[in-house]
Amino acid sequence: MAAKRHERTRARRAAIQILYMGEITEKSPTALAESGEGQLAEDGPLSAYTLELVRGVESHQVAIDGHLTATSENWSLARMPVVDRCILRLATYEMTYVDDVPVSVSINEAVELAKDFGGEDDSPRFVNGVLGRIAKRLEEQGSEDGAPVSHESNPVEESMVAAALNADEKAGQQA
């Protein structure tokens, strides 16, 4: 069990670096990971979980960004430090779509990543606060319909989130 935890921690660290590289280079993180461009020499080949995280964040980014926009008070996505945004996206993906990772583990791992890689001194606190609000929101959504939070893609929710993101982008452009 401890070995699996350690492997997943390493996978998250590698995924954050690939997501960050994708943001900076404006290349697809999945393409970077699959081509080997995103491979970190000191870590050897990318693990299956690293690839799952990178692909998952990229394929569900609209919904993930919707959660972030709805819960990051006074912060637009564009205003967040890039590395913090990548950490938040990764943890939100795990919390929403990965069944075998408890929400508390996703949050704790993200806070640790923010301590190591965070863009600001208060990154760990910021990451913890945003993810805590997302966890509460997911819990409330699950309790509304009497079922646990689904980790499946929800096209209706994703379209609503896309509309919210467009409104956020327009507001950011006007500011």
C-alpha cells in the first residue's frame, strides 16, 4: 500500500511538471507526455498513472476550470500563478473523476505540491482553500441526488461550466 502511495506521489509530481510545461509552451500536455518531450530524465519512463492524470486533466479541463472559477474567490484563472493553476486542475481532476483516491488525499497531495512548486508563499493555503470549497461543492452535489458524487463526465454540467468560463473570460478582458 505504501509503495502505491509513493508511486502516485511521484506520478502527481511528474504530471504537474508536464501540465506546467504544456501551459508555458502552449503545447498539449498529453502530446508532450506521449511523445517523450515531457519525460523527466531523472525519473525514468512516465508511469501509467502520470499519463492518466495528464490525459484526464486535459480532456476534462472545461469542467475542471468551471469548478475552479466557481470556487476561487476574487481570482480569475488567468490571474492565478501558472503552477498553482496546474496543481488545482490536477487535484480537481482526481477529486472529481478518480474513484480510488479519497478527496482528502487529493487535497493533501496538492498542498504538498504547492509547498514544493507553488508560485507564491501563500500557495499552499490558497490551494487548500480552493480545493476545500470544491470538495464541499462536490459533496453537496452528491447529497442533492442522494448518490455519491459521480466520477463520470457530465455533458450538461460541462456545457454550463463552459458558459460560466466564457462569462469569466469576458469579465477578465474588461478589467
